[in-house]
Amino acid sequence: MDDASSDSLEHLRHLQRQFAEDRDWGQFHSPRNLVLALAGEVGELASLIQWVPDDEVERWLKDDSNRSSFEAELADVFSYLLRLADTVNIDLARALREKIALNESRYPREQSFGSSDKYTKYE
């Protein structure tokens, strides 16, 4: 298997599902439990940079120890997100493509370029 296919969302979803099945963890992977675990992991990711000033985050991430911790927490977030999507049978790639298309219409480039205003301002 080449690198592209081994990194596909479908392949990673399968690996994650197999990992859980091999440990009989499906019994614990209700949507509610997975959402709560995902929220916890996002909190752990946020806690890593909570007190790092915005203008220092890039430098902070250049430190190998910081980057390694950040990478591990980011992987945890991705893992729970992928497992949740698999459990509720949502194709994340399709959902993201649809969301990008929706945001393209909500945030016209000409109006939203360089702005953080919510899409309701452009309606």
C-alpha cells in the first residue's frame, strides 16, 4: 500500500475501528462518550498553549518537547473525531467538502477577505 492510501481517512478509520474491536472497546464508544472524550482531548490540546502569548506560539512549537506534546494531543483529537464519525456512520471527507462549499457561499471572498465577521453580516 502506498503512503497516500495508507493515510486516507478511510484507511485510518478502518485502523481505528480495528484497534477498538481488538480490545472490545466498542461497548464504551457510544456517541455521547466519544463526544465527551473528544472534548476532553481538545481541552488537553488547549491547555498546552493556554498561556503562551499569540506572538510566541510559533517559537514555542519549535521546541521539540512542546511540539511532540502538541502533536500527540492533536492526534488524540483526530483519533476521537474519526472514531466518533465512524460510530455514527458519517463520512468526514464528504461532510467537510459539503461544509467548505456551504462556507464558500456564506463567506463571499469579495466581502469576507481579511475579516473575521460572522457570515450573517454578509446576508
